[in-house]
Amino acid sequence: MRKHGIAGAALALVLAVTTGCGGGDEESGTDGAVTGEITVLTQRTDIVDTVFQDYKKRFEAKYPGTTVKFEAITDYEGEVRIRMNTKEYGDVLLIPNSVTTDLLPTFFEPLGTVAELEKKYRFVRTEQRLDDKVYGITITGNAQGFVYNKKVWQQAGITAPPKTPEEFLGALAAIRDRTDAIPLYTNYKDKWPLGQWEGNRGGVSGDPEAAIKLARDDAPWAPGREHHIIDSLLFDAVQRGLTEPDPTTTNWEQSKGMLGTGKIATMMLGSWAIVQMQAAATDRADIGYLPFPTQVDGKFHSVTSGDYDNGINVNSKNKATARAWIDWFADESNYAVDQGGISPLINASMPSTLADLTAAGTGFIEYSPAPKGEEGLADKIGNAAEIALWDGTYRQRIVDAARGAKKETKDQIFADLNKRWAAARSKVK
């Protein structure tokens, strides 16, 4: 799931820097014999005892004398962030969202230059890099949009992707009125799913420079701006009674089966979720994927980006084997394709899971690299303003206001967000 910026996370990592816990004193570099034991941290608690055991066998067979151990962590962001205040955070790990670009060299081993790696891998031009060095290789890539139950939408009489937010809200209302399904499920309680709405930044405008422009904007929630459009759709859906009756009782794991069996019609999630919903569905063919309901010049757009990136703990005592694992995972595991994602390999084709977006004529865009000195700037501003863009916390506030649990209007929330953003932007460089 993707990505960036957890409120308070940057503070926790600054502690690691100032106390000397981050930054390796071992010999740097990944050269050497591929042998011995490595520990790999993963968020995939659901497949660590099955799929990942097959990866272990295949890797160890290719590199005799190696041993791979996995640590699957449910609260990946929270636990790993704490562990990174020490040197003990595995040999290979998914780079946490809380690691801002400037901190990459403190905690992670460089894997090569952009010029070297961009010939083979997607997303290294824009993600987990500082200057010309790359610190992570994505495990899979995602497009952005809504995962939905086609059968429910068809029962409600909707057969084409909505082109505007108002059309989308109308479709949700039809689902409420004509079916027994919850039109849109927020997964409010788990919080992180609300951060998935952030993935539509750039898709709304069809602009590869959306992240760069966000960091230069003092009022991202002003009318017409992407964040105003994205968060207004969430607010309006909740206010009109088109989401679950009690968001405080949502359950992520249960929601997969509920969408798969038609009890839920729609959820905002990256395309990584498609295969998980298909696995929980009565019929895999019931699960589809919708673009965000905006068009530019008559065309939908969806941002493609990397999911979590595998990186090497700068303190690792077995960097050669750690690097071999990262290369093998990207090149040979087939994880991305098996999980319905976009392969990190440039020469691989788009996955069948994105067929619905392709059929809708969706344009796929990647973010442009940030200018030197502005890498990760929007995330830094968001953290400083306590508006962690990918975290979901501030969108819980939006849901609470929309359902009447907090006495503030949408305009009041947006004005406050703009004020805090502008104040943080004036200080963060």
C-alpha cells in the first residue's frame, strides 16, 4: 500500500539520527560472497507462511549456503519506525513511509545510481532516491482508482465509469436505492485505507508534476485544486449517507469478503487490492477497477507508482546476500505479477488486473522527478503541518465532520488545512 508521510514519524526518526542509532559503522557496499543468513521484514502477514516460503526455497536453491528468515509485521509502519531507533531492523526491509528523502543515507545502503538502474527498473527516477543514488527497488507497482463489485453496480443500472464526482455520487445513490450493498466503504477504523485517496493526486489533473506543484502551493484545498476535489468527494459521499452506517466499526480483513460477495460495492484502494478482493469473491470476474471520476480533455488518468521498496539496512552485516535477495525478488520472484501489480521490470507488460482501466481509455502517468533540493518536499510539509498525506488521520477528521460527529463544515476544515499547510511550507525547505 502506498504511501508516504506518517504524522509524528519524522520526529521518531530524527531521534535515531541524533542518538547515533542510525548510520552504519559496518563496511559499506554490497560486494562479497552471497552466503549466510539474512532477515527480511515484510508486511505480508497473509502470505508469509505460504508464498514467501516458496520464495525462500527458490532463493536458497539458487544460492547454496544462504538462509532467509522472515519477520511478518502487522503494524509495519509503527513497529519498524520504533525499531529504526536501533540498528536492529533486519537486513532487508520495506522502506517505511516515514523515511523522508533526506534520511535515506542514514538508514539505507545505496543500491546504485539512477542512470544504472533506470535502464532496468521502473520508478527509480522518482522514488527512494537522493541526488543520483537509489536506495530502494519497488516490490510491485500500482495504478490508482476504486476497486468495485461489477455485479452490484450493474444491478444498480450503472454500466460505464462515472466521468465527474457528481456522476459518481449519483451512481452510489443508485446503489443505495436499488441494492442491499453499502455503496462506498471507507475502512475508517483502520485509518490507513483513507490514505489511499492520496494516490489520486496527479490522476485528477492528469499532470505528472502534481507532486512538485503541491509542494509549491499555499492552498491545496482551494476550490478547483486536486485535494479539494478528492476530499470533497469523500466528504460528500459520507454526508449523503452513501458509506457504512458506523465507520468506527469497520474491519479491513472482513471488508475483502464483503466486497467480494457484494455486501460492499466500492472501495478506494490502489490496484494492489484487486487480487485480494478477487480471492475473496464469489466469482473473480465480479471484481473490477474504476478510474477516479474526473477527466482531462475527455480522458481519465491514473498515476502509476511503486508500492513499498525493498532496501538494505545500512547496519546489516550481510549486505551482499541482502542485495542478492533484492535483485532476485525484483527479477525472478514474480511477486508483482502474481499479486496483480505492475512489474518493477521495464520490459514487462501491464498486468491483466488493469484491463478495466485500459478499456476505459485511461492514460497512465508517472510523476516527474522533483528538482534538486525539492525531493519529498510535499511530504515534509505535510508532516510539519501534521497533515500526513498518506496516513489517513486528517481524512478521518473529514469523515467525522461529514457524519456529524464533529461540528465543523467542509469549508472550515479546508480553510484550516490550507492555513496549516501554508504555515508549514514557509518553514520547510
